[in-house]
Amino acid sequence: MTRISLATFFICISFIYAQPSGQSIILKMDQRLKPVDIEMDFKMTLRSSSKKNNRKSHFRLMKQMEKRYQDGKFKSKLLLRFIEPKEVKGSSLLNWDWVGKKNDDQWLYIPKLRKVKRIRPSDKSRNFQGSEFTYGDFMERDLDLDSYELITQDYFSGNECYVVKATPNDKSSYQPRIFWIDKTHYLIRKIEFFNSDNEKVKILEKLDYVKNNQYWTPTKKIMKNLLNGNSTEMEVLKVSYDQGLKDNIFTEKYLKRF
């Protein structure tokens, strides 16, 4: 073996061993400081590609409140509530994320029916209120339910990213996903979603982040459905952290209050 080929060999070996693992990248991303609670007002814009739909886009104004727990039986609780327009005002989604449970609990409140409906695990892959987000997209999946592989490095929206594939370890409705995680701040920039036939079906792009004090918040994200051409954009209008949100906000009783 010549000197040049030997040098090339050792450079390649050094490069391979210098790469972080997919697992370590995901863990570092998860270690970013998060607020105890967060309250956001945001605008959801639904865009249709259908020629039959005269209204190519329409909007929803929403409020999101989330509380995280350091101990006890819950990891987090989340409430989403529609504010405008009138026809969806008061519709709400409540999510409880339990410690040690594979499936979260979710409830949907429809004001016109004055009824709270429990979302079954089998329904969490359904679209949420006409958007391209599913009920499951508002849940945080436990990291240990997936295996992670660093498959390449690439650029997205001007950010150099690790590209990590997440493959489910359990038999669930989840399918493989591919994450673009930027190398500077370890923020998710893009997620590709696949179905059981390994067909790419959706892409979530997180285009803008802001940092307030120690916390990073995605302020603009777009979910694109590659099968029907529709998309849903979520843009944060206002955000507050660590306000001391009370537990009674995240109850079935509170869902009916508006």
C-alpha cells in the first residue's frame, strides 16, 4: 500500500470515528432547557390544492397551553383551543402525557355538541380538525421507543444538519421518520414522515425559531401532505414562559369553559 493510500485510509477511518451516533444527537437535542410551562397564541393557515375548493386557504386563531412535570405520574399536559373563526370557536384538544405509558390520553371538545369525546389510540393518525397535522403530532413520543441512525449530513434552509433516521422499536401506528437537526443549536429543522410501505407521505418544516432568555421556540412551521398537495402553516403570534399555569386548566371540566 502506498503512502498516499495509507494516508487516505487513516483520514477516512478518523472521519468515521469522529461522527456522533444518531442516539447521541437525539439525546443532545432533548437536553436543551425547556420551560416549566408555555402559553402561545398562534395562527393556523390551511391551504388546499383541490380545484373543487373555491377557498384555497382559510385560517384559525388558536391558543396553546402546556405544562411539564419534573416528577409524579405525568410528563406533560397540553391544551389547544380554537379562538376564531366563529364556527370553530371553543373547540379544544386536551392531551395528558403519562410517565411509563406508551399511549397518551386525549380528549376533544366540540361546543356545538356540548360533548367531550375521548380520542382512541387507533384514531391518533387521523387529521386534526381539517389540518394536515394529526392528533398524534401533538404528542411527545418517548425517545426509547425508537432506534436512531445517523445516515448523512445535509443543509436545510441555510443550516448544516445531521440527518437522523428514527425507526420504531414497538408495533404501533408510528412509522420511520427522518430528522434534520442543526449542528449549531441541535434544533429540529425538518421531519420526513413515511408510511408502512416506506413511502414518504408528509414533511414538517420548522422554518423560524426565536430564543427568549434560555428557551428556543419554533415560530413558523409548515406540514406538507405529499399525497394530496395540501399544507398547514402554524405561526406563533405571542409566547409566554413559566407563568405558573394551574393544573385545573388541563382537565375535562376546563375544556367546556370558554
